[in-house]
Amino acid sequence: MSSEYLLREAGEEDAGEVEVLARLCQPLRASVKGTYEYLAICFPRYFLVALGPAGMAGFVVGLPSLSGEAWIYQICVHPDHRRRRVGELLMEEELRRFRSDRFPRVRARVLETNQPSLSLMRKMGLRETGRKGEWVELQREL
Ligand SMILES: CC(C)(COP(=O)(O)OP(=O)(O)OC[C@H]1O[C@@H](n2cnc3c(N)ncnc32)[C@H](O)[C@@H]1OP(=O)(O)O)[C@@H](O)C(=O)NCCC(=O)NCCS
């Protein structure tokens, strides 16, 4: 099925729009514009934005750790664009890139109360490995 959303890598010029979008995505803790600028400079391959007919509909930021694992740092879809598979589209492409870059596994931490995100991660094949306070840790071998 073709999607009305297109993905592309983020550039530093997207940082302001990403911050505005992130602020609409509680319980995600939005980072400030300057942080997104650096994430786009340093990790553009894993910082993807989803573009809909009317602009930015979502983004995902992945981070490669120095120990050789891949992490999902943030994923966010604009409230007006939810339940249209944008989150799934972003995660599928992110996992494809991690796999193609030979990361052995992907990991994420999600608040135990964040059912939409937990459900998305489980749908993408991540499984719970433990708890850290109010956070659920999940991972998937790639
Ligand atoms: C989590 C989030 C990214 C999902 O984005 P989305 O584009 O609406 O998700 P999709 O339409 O691709 O849905 C894919 C799967 O996610 C899960 N999901 C999404 N929204 C859900 C909801 N409200 N309740 C339960 N499950 C949900 C489901 O498993 C769904 O698959 P299904 O439709 O077959 O049931 C979005 O709700 C969001 O931005 N939340 C706020 C930010 C956040 O919490 N980010 C994660 C922490 S970093």
C-alpha cells in the first residue's frame, strides 16, 4: 500500500519545526532546537522526518551507541496524523537502516504508562527486557 507520507533525512534547518512538533507529543520530553540541530548534523542517517501533504507529520531520532547498539531516542507523530501508520513507517525505515548498517540489536526505553508507544514498539518486534523505575526497557535482535 502506498502512503501519503514521504520520509527523508532531517537537516539542521528542520530543527525548529521538529521542536514545535515534539512539544505536541507528550509524554515525550521535547529537546530544544539546538539539540535537534546537532542530532541532524551528527546522525542524519537515523534522524528521519515524515512529510505529509501539509508539512511535517512526524519524526524519529535513532542514536548509535559507542558500544555498538542502536537506540530509538524519540519518535513522535503530530496528533492530527496519528493512527495512519506514520509511526510504523518511521520505525520500519529506521530498523531497515540499523539492520543494513549491521547493528546487532535495537533498544528503547518507554514510560510504562505510554500505551501507544509500547504497543508500537511491540508491533515492531521489540520485547520487554526489564524495568528501570517508571521505564520499560525493550529490545529486538536485528
Ligand atoms: C506512539 C506514536 C508515535 C504512534 O504513532 P502513530 O503514527 O499514531 O502510530 P501508527 O498509526 O503507525 O500505529 C502503529 C501501531 O502503534 C500502536 N498504537 C498507535 N497508537 C496507539 C494508541 N493510541 N493506542 C494503542 N496502540 C497504539 C498500535 O500497535 C498500532 O498498530 P495497529 O494500528 O495495528 O493497532 C504516537 O502516538 C505519538 O507520537 N505519541 C506521543 C509521543 C511518544 O509518546 N513517543 C514515544 C516516546 S519517545
